Amino acid sequence: MISEKSRNNINFVRIVIVLKNLLSSGMISTVEYKRAKEYYKKITGADIAVID
């Protein structure tokens, strides 16, 4: 069974993957990417660091 903290981290990593795809396609800027990553880290309650 997956713990709540692991689920938060998994959800955050999924969001970061989508954000990286948006960044590489040019739909968002680097500033928007960093801002969104911090926002979703706070919202999901993730406690991991994703290296860019």
C-alpha cells in the first residue's frame, strides 16, 4: 500500500514531467516553469527535490 507522502511525491513528479514537456515545446518560459514547479510542490505537499 502506498503511503500518503509517497502519493504526494508521485503526483508532484507527474506534474513536473508535464511542466518539462511544456517547457521543451516552448509553450511556457523558464520563469513560468520554475514558478509552477514551486507552486505545485507546495500544493501537493511533496518533500522531494527534482533536479532540472
